Amino acid sequence: MWRNTHTIMLPGWNLNKCVIIILILQLSIIPTSFAIGVGFSVSDSSGSVGISDYYIVSDSVSVHESGTGGFSPASISSSRTVSGPGSISMMQKYQGSGGYSIL
């Protein structure tokens, strides 16, 4: 049975160095992005309302979100600030149950 026991590598390099170099090259070529999910809800005896936001952003983009909720009747609102160069995709979802409608 024949086995190849020789590995071709640059002099003084080992497998760990090669793997690290490949990872660094890959991370510098492929843009980094992050997924963020934010959500909250309020409810009372008549029903509930909720809001969910989903973001996919470049690592150079920052997102700040704040929200408020109230009772009798249940209400909800949110606001956000997005800043920085890069790309962003965003989806916002409202939900309600009981006697409440989404306006």
C-alpha cells in the first residue's frame, strides 16, 4: 500500500501558520455583517400589542432603538437611529390580539 508522507510547504511554515493566514485573508475579503433582533410587547386584560424589528447590518453600521408601551388601552411605539457607512436591511413587524388593531 502506497502512502504519501510528504507535504509541500514553504520553508519554516507549519500547518497552523498556513491556516491562520488563510483565515486572515478570508476575513479581509468577505465583508462582515451582523444580524440583530429587537422586540417587546405590552398587554392588559383586553389584549396585547407587540413590535419586532430585525436588522442585518455591516460591521460599520450602528443601530440605536428605543420603545415605549402603555396600558388601558395597550399601546406601543418605537424609534431608531441608524448611522455609519455600509449596508442595512430592516424588517419591522407589528402584532396585536384581542380588541386591538394595528394602525
